Amino acid sequence: MTDFNRHPSSYHHWQLQIDGEVAHLRMNVDAAFPFKPGYELKLNSYDLGVDMELADAVQRLRFEHPQVKVVVMGSALERAFCAGANILMLGDSTHPFKVNFCKFTNETRLSLEDASKHSGLKSICAVNAACSGGGYELALACDEIHLVNDNNSAVSLPEVPLLGVLPGTGGLTRLVDKRKIRRDRADVFCTMAEGLRGKRALAWGFVDAIWQKSQFAEKVVARAKELAAKASSKAAKGITLAPIHAKVVGSTYTWNHVQLEVDAETRVVTLTVNGPTGPQPKTGDDYEKAGCAAWALQCWRELDDALLQLRFDHEAIGLLLLKTRGSRDALLAVEKDLDADRSHWLCNEILLQMARTARRFDLMARSMYAMVDEQACTAGAFLELTLACDRVYALDDDKVAFAFGPLSNGALPMSHGLTRLQNRFLAQPDHAQKLAIEAPTLSAVEIDEQGLCTYLLDPVDWSDDTRIAIEERSSMSPDALTGMEASLRFGGAENCDSKIFGRLSAWQNWIFTRPNATGDEGALTRYGAPEGAKFDWRRT
């Protein structure tokens, strides 16, 4: 079982310093503590363990330090900012691990951008030395990039010329979509391993400011204070995030509100998510007193952990069966109270956490079936999870109902910005809007009539029909299904985030399996060896 819990007191690779309204997050990778044995993390290169700490730091800034308005990303090393993802780690890793590693780093950087957009936490990347590959991709996720203007410091994305792969954490997309860099300049930049320095990097838009080395620290801090002065205040004190741990018995993971039952033989996992029970906080102040134990935060952090456990530790699982449990009224009451006090910083952060977790669910490389039986709690945010599934099987029973809530009209958007209702009814936008605004409770028959389930099954047929559907799906090619699902799940126009996960992940997934990259004579395999790579020059 992979432990995704981290804490600043035990970081091996990052130093977090809080200085009033400004936080300093310095990369200082300990080469002796790789995520797995077999390689050294030299020159601030990173692996999954390094990024777990970064994800934890960003999360803690949002929940534990709401007084912080600006975070400065820097390096504790004088001669290197970050050399990017560790090449030996990538070369030795399995294909699924490489792809999942890239997906996790994408999600971490998107959480930093999400914090800027929705929580007011601005970020500056202080590039004090060479910054290449994934290091520059981290810089691109920040609001501003400041670079030392000397003969050594440069920004670069050398993956294409050096490794025969793509920048795996959204770099290409952020250059043209986020920073609006001209495609010819981006083309030059991405094919020159040495990257750009000083004035050229600034003139072409790859950084936002350059400073002489003697002024660098002073200028970056001054800019951070300037941004902090413009930001609104949230709170002087946050809440403490406790670790998330599951109890594992055999192949079953059990958290307080979430359960995973893994069947390795059939390659099927059952994910059960339970709604709130007992009294729940009503206001933001109540949530501050309850801390991380409140259902609305605890459950979604547990669900997030469950999805990561499934992603990294159970690669062969092909089908996820979603079951929801609890009281629809109790769940909707919690959402109504959170939405009513969204101006409170903690209510806002909890809703943003729910949204990020729902997006991670959307992006699971698993087939997903929602099993809406007579015990299902298909309401509010749980209804969002249901609509995120590839198919919805609903039981024709008086106890079955769908209930929309205050979060159904845009509070939990997908990666491409649409709600899951909008995504479902691209041809009927008025229908999606009507369902969300009127927030009705629909019976089983109405669910079918309104197009919200794939199949409405008679109780007599439920067991056999769902069993056949599960067995059929499990027998199909996982490669073909992953490609099919990723293509079907996100309808409508693309945006920067959806391109990163859709277009980039698809191409990187393919490139990682090509001989030119990872074959015996591929660029990634031969990196650092005396003999260079040998390419199959055919283009397909």
C-alpha cells in the first residue's frame, strides 16, 4: 500500500517557510531518499516522492495557512533550480508507472493554478540557476517566473532533442495556451536542449522578469510583497490536516467514509462512498471548529486517497463499480450550508477540494459503472460521481431517486469547464440547465425519461444484466477501452487543462512505448551512455 501522507516536519526534499503573508517553498532534494531504490536524485531532479511532498505543501498552504497570499517557489541549491524528472527513474520504471507519475505531477501543478484562480494564493517561481524539463513545467504552473540574468541560468524543455519523449507535465500546452507564446518560438525553444537565458527568454515571453544575481532575492521578495498587498485577507489561522489512512484487510481498504473492495481475479473494484451521519457543521466558523474531521472534508480526502491507491497499486484493475450510500437529505443539507457560506475561506476550500477530487475521478484510467440500487444515495456531489461514470445502471424501484443540489450548476466543474450535466446533454443545453436550476428529485422512471441512466433494470433482471455487463467489459482490451473512454468522457470544446490530460496523456502514453524512446537503443534508455540513440525514422 502506497502511503501518500506527507508532513513538513518530515520532508526530505522541500523546505517550507512561512513569513507572514508570504511562504517560501524551496526545493532541496535529498539524493539519498528516492521513492524507490536504484537511482540518485541529483541536481534537484524529482520523482513521485518529491512530488508527493509538493502536493502536500500546496494543500497545507490552502488549509493550514490561509493567511499566506503568495508562495515563492525556489531552490536551496546555488547551481541548479531543478533538472526535471529523474531520467534513471523514468528509464527503470514500468510503462504504467511512468504514465501515472506524469498524471500525478499534472494534477499537482493544476492544484497550484487552482489555488491562484479560486483561493487567491498567487505564486512566483524564482529560477536562480538551470531550470529544465519538469522544473520549467513547475515554473509554468506559477503565476510569474523570475530568472537570474547570468551566463548559466536558463529555462528549457529538452525532452524532444535529448530523450525522444514529450514534456510530461503540460509544458507544451502551457507555452501556447497559458503564456500565449508564438508557435514558431515555442518550436525553436522545445528543440534546443540548452534552452533560453536572460534577455532572450524575457523578450520571447518564457519568463516574466530577469534580475542580476546580486539583486535577485531582493527583487523577488519585493514582488511577492507587492502581490500580497493587492490580495484580500482570508483568515489569520487555518485548520490542521491529519493523515489519511485506510485499514487494509485482505484486498479491502476501509476508511471512515470510503471503502475499496478489490477483486484481482475478475479485475473489478467496488468503490463505496458513504454520506454524512449525525450533526454536521452549519457555518464556516463551525467548520473551523470541526477541522478536518468534518464529513465534507474527511470523506473527499479519503476518496482522493482511494483513487490514488487504485491508480498506483492496482494497475490491472479494469472496471470500477461505484456505489453510494446514506441519506440524500443529509447530503444535500451539508451542500446547502457549504454553498450558503462559500464566502468563508474554509467552506470555499472544502468545495474546491470536492471539485478537485471529482476531477481526479473523471480522469481515472478505468471503466466506471455506477450501480444505482435501492440503497443508493444518488444526490448532490454523489450524483456528480454517478454522472461521471461511463454507464449508469439504475434499479426500477420506488426507493431509487436522483436529487440535484446547490452544487449541480457549476460548483464542481470538469477539467474542461463544463458541468457533468452539460457534458451529458451537449445536444440539449437547455435541458441540462433546467435540471440543475430546478433541482428536482426524480423517481426511477423519471431518471430514465430524463436521460440520466443508461439502463433502467427490472428487479428480476438486475443481477443477471449487471453481471453480464461487468463480465463483458472486463473481457475487452484495456488499451482500446482507455482510449475510447478518454475520447468520450470530455465532450465539447477543449481548454488548457483538458488538453494537458487528454491530448498530452494520450501522446505521451504512446511515445513511452515506442522504440525511439524506450527501446534498447532509444533516447531515454541510452541517456548518459557513450553511444547515442538510434531512431526508426518513419513517421506515423
